[in-house]
Amino acid sequence: MNTWLVRAAAIAVLLATQASLHAQDKPADEASTTAMPAASLPYSRFASPQARDKFAQLLAETREGKGPDPADLADQRRFYQRYNDERLHEVERIYRSRVQSTRMGGVPVQVVDPEGGARGDNAHRVLINLHGGAFMWGAGSGALVEAIPIAAVAGMRVVAVDYRLAPEHTYPAAVDDVEAVYRELLKSYRPENIGIYGCSAGGALTAQATARLLQVDLPRPGAIGTFCGSGMPFGGDSAILGQLAVGAAPMPADGELRLPYLQTAKADDPVAYPGQSPELLGRFPPTLLLAGGRDFSVSALTTMQRRLLAAGVDAELVVFDGLWHAFFVFPDLPESKEAYGLIARFFDRRLGRTALEGAVGD
């Protein structure tokens, strides 16, 4: 079975297809372009032996060229459904939880509780999870892979949102769905006790949803986490270097190309791209940004963190050297367990503790 690296390759294919539309009217800036010689990249000595072994396995499988047809969305969805089902089996072997499917604000969700239920302060807290999958797949088992470990380690309820997917639904459909769930949760939870997090497309959607909540003058959440994706378009050095480091095709690095979901978003829309709005960023809650060092999203995340810091926001950045895009879907890795702990502790420190900080705009 192929690997999570194929997700990066699939996104690269989507972006490269769009790149061809720009090739004739956007000449390369040769004066500032570096020709990269062929070179070998040893695996990071700072990563765990388990991560090294997993990376070798993933790299070998990627080189076999197995994966979904990039021109066939149905095939991609079948592929990633099987893939996420396998990851969920691994997660459930380690972490116990109770899962209930329901609707909030008319939107399908999966409510994930730690096995013993949320206790103490956590009984009054809740996290919203927004799954990855290029805005085109990842619901169901893919969302639970992200939600169950955090619910178990943090001891908090996690609401995984089954937001509408592209290409059937384009921007701002997913943002609308998150807003609807957030409004419903505000009936039961104080805003400072609500956190939002997501990975890849879900990381971008977390930033978008936060911008929307601020734009419509809803009370801001207590804290957010944008992992392997954020409020900036994918691009920059890591779109090339990160991809090469995992044996995948480079992505366009100019930051102007967008996933199908965002084809209906205007370039100056501060909700679609909140990293470009200093006014909105200045009202963001404390934010955790997290990725692997070989992740194509690193340039977007580091730039987003700098802009948050410039806007006066408490923004923490954690990069795991040698790790790849969305590495923590593999729950056995020491780095995955470390990431779950970092995420859990971040929300424990922030939720319900910063209600009076940065109150402008709340």
C-alpha cells in the first residue's frame, strides 16, 4: 500500500497542472534562480530510529510509483479512504475513545471523547478538528486519525467536522460549515474554552475559519493550531526543497497557485488568505504552528508565524527535523507521540486562561 507521501505528490500534481496555465506569461527570474546539482541527502540524525525506518519504507513505496490516478478524483478518494482506514486501525490500537456521529448547526460531525470522559477543567473545554486531504478527501476515518489521539492525550472532547469537500463545493463552503459548528458550540461552551486545530488543508481551514469568526464579530476561540498548513498559500523554498527531500516532484514556488477548493477565492480575500491581513492577524488567539522539516508547507508556516509575531500574537512554531508532511498520522512514531503531547499541553495552557489578553476586537 502506498503512503502519506503520495498525498504530497497528489497536491503537487494539482498545482503543477495549474502551473502550466501560467508558464507562457510568467518567465522565470533567472538572475535569482539557483541551479541545483544532483546530490544525496542523508536522513537527519536528529530524528528517531523509528522515523528513519519509516521514512525508508515510505520512500521505497513512493519510488514504486503506486498510487491513485491524479486525473481521477473517484480513484483518489478510494485510495485515501483505504489509506486512512489503515491509519485509523493503528490509532485505535493505541488510543481509546468514544465516538458518536451527529450534526451540529446542520453540519455532520464526529464527537470524540476520551475513554473515561473529559474531567475537571476539561469538562468545560472542547476542541474542533478540521481534517486534511487537499479539501477533497479525508472525512470519516481521516478525521478520526487526527482527533482520537488528541482527545485521549489531552483528555478533552474533540469535535471533528465533516465539512463539504471540493470540487463539488468550493470556497467558502468549508468555512461556512466551521462557522455553523462554532456557533452551535457557543451555546454550551465559553469561547475562551474552545480550541480549533487542523492538519494540511485543515490547518489552512483553521486559519480561514478563525479569520471568518473575527470578521463577523463572533467571540474568538481561546487558541488555535495550524499544522502542516496555515493562513498563507503553499509556496516558497519548501515547496521545492521539501518535496525533493521526500523524493517527490517539486511544487510551484511562487505562492500564486491554489488548490481547486480555492479557485473561487479572490487573492485579496482576508478570510481565504488571512496571513495577508495584518488587521485580522492582530486579533488572532494564541497559535501553535507545527510541521516536519521535510514538509512542503514549512515556508508557509514560518512566514505565517513571523506575521503573527509582528502583529503581536503569541505564536509558537515547532519543526521536527527529517519528518515529512502530516507525519503524525503514524501513531507509533516517537515524534508523533511528542507532537500529540505538545498539542495537548498547548491547549491546556491556553484554553480558558487568556480570555482578557488581546481583547481588542473580541
